[in-house]
Amino acid sequence: MKFFSISAFHTFILSATHYRVGLLLPGASAQAQAQYLRQGREYAAGVDNSFRLLLREGIIDAIPTSICESLRKPAAPQGKNVILVVGDGMGWEMIRAGAIAKKVIDELVALGVDIKKGATGDKATTAKAQFAGRTLDDYYKSGKGSGLSFQELEGFNVITTSTPLIGDATPGNHYGAARSMLGDVEGHDNGMAPLLKDKKGKPLVFDPRDIFKGGNMVLWDDAKGGAYPWDENYFKVADGNQTSKHFDPEFILQHAIDSANSASAYSTGVKSSVNMMGVDLYENPVRTILEEALSCDKSGGVVTSVPILHATPGAFITHTNNRRNKHHLQDGFREVQPTFAMGTCAGIYQPSKELKQSMIDGGLKSSHSFLFQNAAVLAEDFYDSIQDKDPDDGHHVLACFGGEYSGNTKLENMPFRGLDSSYSGRWCSQGSVVKDEDDLPIGVTPTTPPQLCDHWPQNELQNIPHMKENVVEALKFLGKDNNGFFMMFEQGDIDWAAHANSMDDLLGAMLDIDDSVSEIMKWIKDNGGYEKNALYVTADHDHYLTLLPHFPQVIANLIIDGLSHNITPKNNSNVNTWDTAIKAGRHNDNSKKSQTEHLKDFATWSDADIQNVAHFFGPPGSGGNGWGSHSTRPIVMHHQGDDGCLDALVGKGYRVLGQEVKGSTGKVDQVHVHACMMRQLFNL
Ligand SMILES: [Zn+2]
């Protein structure tokens, strides 16, 4: 792959006359003025919204005059409950790894093998014989697949995760740039910067074309990246075979989306850039689907295995140009007040101290239940106090784990259970960067401690409900709302495990999301089915994982031997290869060396490690743990209760700042998902 740079913009100071000018209605009431001002800010000139998208594409006949319209007409059919499940970083190959692991576990359990301890003697011999020669061919090699709860849902689509890219690419083209139409998002609050200008000194106009054609969109290319995430070229390269002419295994390594702007596309239907959430490309706040639900007297909830105001849940609650802007995050939570919020409460990614205190002994005491991890409360009693609470009485629930509520460890994600579901013993992968005499990184040495270590202290696990139990409690509470609800549940640590190249943690997180969706599907069955509920299970972006043909046999043998933690090699380093390579200036290297070869210099798995675990991260040949970052490869969506909305939008384009962006053949985009969720939630 050749490295390219997009021509730099010259940014001059512009006295910012802004979108707010000229919006007020003469003679209107203060309330109408405020409403108009808000609408104006949300849908500034040229900005599209999901209502207009649905109308344009013929999904709806007319836009209702009010979003709450159907609720105000008791005789009209009500919208559905909408449940969005996001496996953060859960690409198609992660789903396949989880599905195979689940099937292998079920089969081993039937053979009497103890998943946590393994088996010995005849039992082990019989089990190993049953899995001898078992390959990916015995499971599935394309499409929807089976093995996990959500793969039983009827609907299936492929989704593009295109991010806008304003101005220069990042060093090494690693992620899309964290830059709005006002420049770098770091260092100022929403809207508090002049507009970017083009070379002629005019305010920059968004160009909806692909970046390779001089535009501002990172669009998907079927020829270079494959028409589907299971494109056979990825496996041909892994086998050392010839690929089709235009296929480039390094194509997906450039300009990835991050979880903030990705989730924001789901929550608002509006595209923003990396690090931005709940705002448009001009940093104007855009109302999220959760806020729309609350405004129509429905409930809105977020459940996550990572911090409550981390990117994915944060994008449904807050409005910020920068996901690390603490006061935007905390102000957002205070202003929106989701009906139910559960996750870890760590660092800046949690409601403020003052707000939590107010739920304990202040003004919010009677209307809010603040539950938190506490050595005196067992997991099974954790939600006892909210059993008779009801959102129709204006009640809210906030549940905090980890962070300041967990001993000395300040853990930021819920306990990883691992492939053996023991919540104990895993390789705590570590590595140290090796530098040359000029202080430039030249390699990485794994320094993983020789003993397995626990993710969470064992004594705290008794105080932590499993993820599926948190999901069940959220559904129980939100489901009491007579007007229905929107809920977003995120298994956020699939992404964290993939960043760390840890298959053990990743498979445990996949088992978690599988269990939780299984509970959601049960709840839907008992509460009106898909006539009354719509369920969407998807990801926010892919990483770069490839399974080798003997993956199923490897999983089975490691479990039988009681060595399942070795599915993550001990040589894993938890040092990001491309970050390190960029620090070494490799992205500016003019030699003939490919990006894959540069990555390999900083990867730490041996060839034997790759064979022993039957998978690798990164482009083939990059060394096993040769990536550890997001990619642009499209993701998949399993769904039911969507009533044909997504299917009708396959291949369609969408608008960014009023400009038409081309759709990708055979796929929908994330903004289409928002439109379809809105349609179901409000019976549009
Ligand atoms: Zn990530």
C-alpha cells in the first residue's frame, strides 16, 4: 500500500456569524421560539434527517407533524419497543469465532467434559477423537451463520461504517481524523471555533465523494476490500494463494471510524467525525433517539459492560465534539437523565459526584434509585430495591460498578469471564518496546508474567451481577412503561479484547452478549413478540481477525486439556503495533517495505503461536498480533421486527450536510439503522 496525504487546508480565522442568526419567529410565544431555535440548531440548513430520508426512499408516505403524534391518538397503533444491541468491535469474524466456541462448548458438555477443568483418561480421548480434523467447513464460511442466539433472528444485513474525514488524514492513516467543519475537535467546546476555510478563503463546503476522489467520505470499495466481510480473498491471502486482481488486504487498515461517531450515527442518523457524538459536523447538538423517546413520555435506557458515558452509551445521552470532554459528558447525563443506566462508573465517563449524591440524599432522592457495587450487597440482591418502582411514576435507576466502587483496582469494564466462563485465570499480556540508539522503537518484547492472573479480585465477583442479569433487570424496569421504551445494550469489551488481541477475553465477551440477547429474545416472546418489539443486534465497526481452518479443533483440544486460556498466546504483548510503528516513523518510510512488513517488526507472536491458536489479528503475514485497531470492513446486523425497512434501504445513499453520499451495493449504512429504529419506535 502506498501512503498518501490529502492536501492540507489553510485555515484562516473567520468571524463566526452562525447558524443561529435569523431563526426567531416574530410574534411567536417564548416557548415556540425556544422550540424553533432548538429545531434550527438541530437541523441546520441542508442537514438531512431520518424523517426526510424515509420519505424520500418511499418507506413512509408522509412525515407526521409531531413525533409524539401516534401517542396522542389513543386509537392509532402505537410504536414498538426498540432494542438496539451493539457488540462493540464485533465484526463478522468475531461473531463466527463466538458461534463456533459456543457450539464446541455445547458439544463438549454433552460429552461430559468440564469446561472449566477439562477432562482426562477415556473421556478426553473420546472427546478429542470427536473433534479430530474438525474445520471451519464443518460450521459456516459465509453469511448469517448459526450458533449464537441472535443468529436465529430472521433479518440479516451488511452495514457500512463510513466516517467523514475533514482535512488531512491522521499519521499513517490510522483512524479517520477527529476534525469537524470547525477544525480539530480537541480543545474547544461545541461550536466554539471558527469555520474551516478552503483554499480560496471561503467556508469549506463538505464534499460527499470518496477521499480517494478528493472528497470527505471514507467510502467502502468492494473491489479492494471485498463485497462482504467474509470475502474469500481474505482467506486466500492467509493460505498464501492468489487473490483477485484489485483486492488489497491492507485496504481496511485506513481511516477507521471510532466508537463515538459510529454510535452517534445510530443514535442520531447524522454523520459526524471521529470522537464526536450527538452532534453534526458543525458541532451542533442533534437529538438522539433516546431523547426523542423521553420527549414522547416513553422510557430510554442504556446498559453497558464498560463505563456508562463511554463512547457507545455516551452517544445516546450526550452531545459533544469530543468524547473526552468531561463536562459535556456529565452535563449531558444530568440534562437527559435516562430512565435506566447501568455500567461501570470510572474516571470521567460517569455521572458527576454531585448528581449521584443528590440521588442519595438530595433533590433526586425520591425519584432516582442509585445502586452501586458494595461489599455488603450480593449480586442476587443488587436490584431488590427497584422491584416495585415504575418509570410511569417518574422513577429512574442508575447502577454503577467498578471504578471507584471496586476495591483498589478501579476496574473499567465488567468482569471478563474467558472462554471457560470461570472469570479467573488469564494471561495478563504485557510487552516492552525495544528502542535503538536514536530512541526509535525497533521492536516489542513480550513481558507477560509467567502465572495466569485474574481480571477482577475473586472476592468482588459475588457482588457483581452477570451482564445478562443486568440486561434482564433493565428490561423488567423499562418494560413497565405504558408508552414503551428504547434501550441500547452494549457489550463494550468485545472491542477492548480485540484491541488487546486477546481471544480468551473476546470469546468470554461473545458468550456474554449471546446470553444477554438470549434473555432479550425470551422477554420479547413473553411481551408481545415482534409485533410489539423490534430487536437490532449489530456492531459499530470491525477490527481485523482471521480464523484458520483448524480453529474449531484447537478450541476443543484446549478446553479438553483444561488449558483454554492458551487461546491467547503467552507471547501476546498488549502493545499496539501500528501506534508503535508510527512512533518509529514507519508510515513515512520510503523503502519498498509494505505496511504488513512494518507491522511484523512490532508483533510478538511466533509462527508456532499462530498455528497453536488457529487465528491471527491484522493483515496476513503481520505477525499474529499485528494490528490491534479498528478497520473499515463492513459489519453485519441481525434483526427482527423491522418490518422490511432495512431491506428496502439496501444499496441506498444518504445525505451528509445536504450532500448526496453514494450507497454501497448490497449494504445499508448506519444512518439507515437510525431511520428504521425511529420508524418502529414512533410508528411512522
Ligand atoms: Zn475500539
